[in-house]
Amino acid sequence: MSKKIISNLFNYAAREGARGLVIEGVPDKIALNYHFDDGEERSFGLPKKLEKDLSLTLRQILKLAPDELASKKYCKIDDKNFRLTFYLTILPSQNGEKIIINIIRKNHRLLRLNQLGLQRDNLKTIKKVLKNRSGLILLSSPHGSGKNMTMFSLLQELDTTKRSAYFLGDKLEYKIDGLNNLVSTKNNWTKVLNIDSEIIATEITNNDDLKNVISAASSGRLVLASIMASSVWEVLLAYLRLKLPLKLKVDSLKLITNQQLFPLKKIEAKRPLKTNRQKKIRRQNIGLFEVLELTPQIKKFLIDSGQDETKDKFWEKLGKLAIKEGYAPLSADYQKKVKNGLLER
């Protein structure tokens, strides 16, 4: 019963567009408080006798130890009726514990590639790499910073109605004509690699996923894969440390991006927005990007160094070469957007 209750609690939050939920034990009940963007709060109560069972079930669903506390832990729940990503905080309280759920809003309107916030040079580089019929593009960001939006924006640039395209993962966040969806399992990877697939998109959560995308890219497919990381260099380090032949890895990889979302500078509208719909479609954030293209010169450096990142000044030399080849860090993109009046200083 408690699983059904938890599903209903999250389903209600997703359906009503809540920005957060607080679950807290009070003397005679479990208090549920939903919070909304306009300041509205909706409060409900459940019988106190459900508190322990509800807490244990929630921890099982989110893979937390029975007494584990949490502070802004990234969580994701997929159900047949909804998908929610949120930051979870669990604190001790006077009458048990307090569970705080801050929902990460998804932009359900798919942006075009040129709407994401990429600088012109980076946009040109990405479009050039997309024209390749094969190779691996790794799209990275911290949790909730838009890497999946970027992936589907890239897929939108490809003619998936005329090419055999597959997304291996959970439910599609955005509908792309011609894009087939399969759950990311060993059997489905085998199936997709055994048929005449041309484009594969997926999410990387472990080394096996990384090996799958390298295998797919090296067999003549164009592969787009999202991965959690804070910089292109963090991605490259994990990639180089993967136990596969160096030449296979270097030949397969075409591009790494990293991004973060920053709030757009607030500008007073000339006319007041009259409807909630008008308010919702106004963009709140814009992406900061860094793009590392694996140019022939960078690939030669990696091959010549034997991928030994422990060598003296390996990263320093690679960084200088990358800048020479057109790479610019997130901080450079930030400064440009501040100068252009898009971000607060």
C-alpha cells in the first residue's frame, strides 16, 4: 500500500506542477505540504500509523539505507504516469523526520540547437561534427544542467525520419520523429548493433555503458551520449582510464561538451505579462558551454603520450594545445554572456 501512496504523492506533484513537497511527522498525523511557484501551498494529512512504513518504502525506492540522512541528493523516479527529478533532503525532526523534495523543473519545450546558448564558434564545430556518419559525441553536465535537452536538440538536427535512429534508455523526454526507443539492456544493445542502425543516443551511468558507446561508434554509427560530469576534462580523464585499446578510444571520440545552466539577467518587460502561459514560456536560464573537439593534433598528442595522464605536465600541455585548437573554458563563455548583457556579473 505504501508504494501506491508514494506513487500518488509524486504523481500529484508532477500533475499539478508543484515546485516542492515537504513530508513531516507531527504529533497526530503525517503532514504533506506542496509548494508552488506563485506562493500557493496545499496541505494534506495521512494517518500517523503509516509514517514508518512510508519512510522505509521511500528509502527502498530511492536506494537509501533505513536510517540514512540526505542533503540535496539528486534523485529520479520514473513511473508509467510521470517522471520526476528532484533534490532530496532528509533531516531529523521533533516527531520523526522531515523529508524535503525540491523538484527540478524540466523545460518541456524542446529548444533548437541555436537556442541553447552556444557561442558561434562552438555551434559551428558541433554542426560540423554532426555531419559525420560515425563517431562519438559525449555531452556532459552536472545533474539537472541540461545535457539531455542538448542531446535531443542535436537529434533534432539529424534527419531521423530517413535514418535508422535509436534512443536506448527510459522514456523519451522529447518526441523526435523517427526516433525509436528501447530500454538500455544488454540484449537491446546487441539487437541495435546487429541491425542496420545509423544513429544511437543513450545515457552513460557506468563503464559498461561507456564501452557500449565506443563499440557502437567504432562500428560506423554516429553516437550521442550524455554523462554526468563537471568539465570536459573530467569526462576525458574517465574516458582515457577505460581499459580499452588507446587507438580505439581516440579514433572513436569526436567531441566532448560540458554545460551549466545560469539564470538569465532579469529585464523589466515593456508590457506586463497577462497570462500564466506567457510567464511560463519566458526563458529563465541559459546554458554556459565548453566544447572540446578531438582534432587530429589533439589525437596525435594523446597517441604519442600513450594516454599516460600521470606524465609530467600532461594536462598542462594538453590544455595549451586544446586552447590553440579552439577550446575555451566555461569561464570564458560566462564573461562573454555578461558582456553581452545576458547574465548578471
